[in-house]
Amino acid sequence: MKILVLNGSPKREESGTLRITRAFLDGMREVSEQEVKILHVIDCSIAPCSGCFACMTNGGTCVHRDDMRGILDEIVKSDLLIWSFPLYCYGMPAPLKALLDRTLPLSSMAMQKVGDRYAHVGQADLSRLRNAMICGCGFPNSRHNFEPAAAQFRLCFPGDPLILTVPECPLMNAPEAEVVTGPRLALVRDAGRQYAESGAVDASLIGEIGSPMIPEEDYAAIVNAGTERT
């Protein structure tokens, strides 16, 4: 399987969310060999979409001449896109959102009814392409935090895309927290293994991955204590 990871964190390899994504990929590799490319979006030249819609009427060519042309080629060739990002203001970091906006050339202006909503007709054959969202946040729980990003992702990529959310994500970069992050990453590897085997992950496992690693009150107290020292 050809996998393209879109790392939306400006921290690049230091991203706690990317560490979670790598654990998921490790689980997939336990099942079969995977061809993986990780793209640090912060290092790409991606102009904001100008909303001219030229790309949707001229066969998919954007007026901007930047890195998105090559990225779109990579997307079309991929079997799985993993959108890996930390939660920023309940959504994607700006560089990754710019990339998402610039995927317009994959669609045309024509639209069709799909269920009870309308969607643009594609200009590229993406029938085999699957999408997964792996998102971490700095809050101590998943409730009332990830819902906006997850709702947007499901609307952009209908067909029950995989969504993994992990609260208390800064613990991933704290060596002293290995006692709790290690078991959580093991669960993520299990999810990757399940996904490689069946194309889905058990809802119970997704819920376990999305639960706090330490009690919410303890995590908040640790964060607040660190804030008081600065």
C-alpha cells in the first residue's frame, strides 16, 4: 500500500501527534509491507486558495505555481492519506488547512446529490483512495474538543473515514510519562494492525485510544504547575 502522511504540525519530527501516527504505521507494517512517505507541510510552499475556481473548470490546473502541483500528484497516486495534526483552535493548523483548500483541482464545478447532500464531481479517479485522521490535543479529554475537526473531516471525506483522537498529547514527548504513553502507543499499533487487516478499527479500541492517559484533574494540575514556573 502506498501511504502519504501529511504532517500538519509545525514541530515536524518533534510532533507528539506524529509519534502516534508512526505507531499506527508500525502496526500496519506488522501485517504487510507499506510504502510510506511523510510530508512536513510546514516546509512546503502552498499559497492560500484564491477562490477563482479556475482549477475546477480547466481540467485541474491551479493558477498558483507552487508545491501543491507535486503534492496533488502524490495524492492521486496514493492508496491512503493520513492527515496527522495537532488540534489548533478546534481544527487543523493553518498550513495543513491551506493544503486541504488547495485540493480543489481534484473536483469539478459540477455537483451531484449523494444521500441527502450535494458533492462536487471529481476530476480525478480517487476511488481507491482512503483517508484517515490522527489528531492529538493538549486538553485532558476528548469531549467538546475534537468534534469540529472530526465533523469537517467526515464531510470532506465521506464513506466512514478512520478518525483517531488522542487527548493529553504533550505527554508523548515527556520521557517521564513513558509508563502511560507506552501502553497507549501499543493500542495505536493494534489499531494500525486492525486497519491493515480489515480497513477498519474496532469502535471500542478507538474509544480506548481517545481516553485520558492519566486522570484529567492530574493532567490539568501538571500543566498549570508548569505554567506557574514560567
